[in-house]
Amino acid sequence: MNAIDTSMFDRPARQAGSMARHAESEGAQPMDLIFIEGFTGETVIGIDPEELHDPQPVQIDLWAGLPRSRACDTDAIHDTIDYGKVHGALQALLSNHGVQLLEALAEVIAQMLLVDFGAHWVRVALVKPHKFSNVRAVGVTIERRRASVSPAHKREGAALALLGAGMFPPEGTF
């Protein structure tokens, strides 16, 4: 029998720590996780005609991982992801994202964390509470990792940098 795990609605913050331990046990680099849990806001999102004009409530939980944040040693906010700035970016994003699906908005949030805030791994949960009268919430959770650069791309990048500087690499170097 398939059962729905309703515990996803009551995610305690300690899950972030268990996620980091799980990743570490799989041989991955240990991550420091910065999270925002229970962010609520209103936005225009959906595909039904009644959803396309008036803002509706959404809830966002996010986790952003950094490999061993320097802030642990320096105690300096510029050495980590500033969740105050992430909070402000989420507020701004909800007012002008221009997408219809929760999946697309979750992807925009994930890419913002990866590209703009330097996260190496993210998990974004985006929920519409009480979308239906007999449902607590509907939503989506996505995980993304920063793309790694292959050795071939690194070599091509080095060759392009030399060419851009007006230099030609020795033949057979790359």
C-alpha cells in the first residue's frame, strides 16, 4: 500500500544536519548548510485563470550548501551566504518572477542561490498552502548542484584566455 508521508509539512531544521551527514557518508565533501525555513509571501503563480491575476500565498523552505564555509573560522558574513540578502532577494523575486509553475519558480530560486550567492548545492521546497479545500498544501521540492567544469573545458578556457591576451599557446599544449 502506498502512503503519503505527511511529515514533509513539519520539516524540522535538524533535517538540514542529517542531509549534510548523509552527503558526507556518501563520500561527498562535507557541506555547511544555510537555510531559510517557513518563508511566506504572496505571488501571482498558476495555470488556472483565477490564479493569473491575484497574488496567492506561497511558502518557501530552502537549504544552500557551501563546502566548509570560511565563516566558521573568520566569523565574517562575507565568507558565507548572507541569509538576510537571500531573504530580500526572495521578496523581490516574488513580485516579478513571471513564471506560472511552481517547478519553474523553484528552479529560478535554485539558480539564484547557485549563481548569485555561490552555493554549491541547494534544495528548494515551494508550497501553495490550501490550494484545494481538502488539502493542506501542494508543492514541489527540487535539488540542484553547481555544475562542475570538466578538464576539457578547463583546457579550452585556458587556451581562450591565452588567445584573448594576444598570446598563442605552444602547439600540442592543449
